Amino acid sequence: MAMTRKSIKVGVPAEEGQLSILFARGGPRDGAGRKAIGVTKKVSLTLPPEIWDELENRRNQLACSQSELLRRLIEASIQSETKSEG
């Protein structure tokens, strides 16, 4: 079986960042991709297994990612505290 030769383009972003390997038409564009909703920080969270199970149940009910569920719970808690203070 003969291998076909295909060209690969390397995209260099306008700002500092990662190189892009392009296998099709187009290229890295300003504003392309998923829009940021905030700052990403990695955290390690230790919870009892029954809490993880409950979070998984809620995640499945809401059909959302673990990150989205935790974000919703944290935001709701902060909003609730803010309302009770004011």
C-alpha cells in the first residue's frame, strides 16, 4: 500500500501562544474558537463519596459537565449570601 503525501501547514498566532497544525483550509484567526467565560484555575477537591455521588446524579439530571455544575452551585451560593447580607 503506497502512502500519499499531504502537506501540513503550521499556523503561527499573531500573539504569543501555541503553534497550530492545520490539516485543512483556513487557519488560526483572531476571535476563533470557544469564548472564555472566566479565568481557569486548577483545583483539587476532596469530598466524601456520597457527595460525589450526589454531584454525579445532579450532573446527569441537568445534562451538564462537572465544571458547569460546580460553577452553578458556587455562583448560586455566592448570590444567596449576597442577598442575605443586603
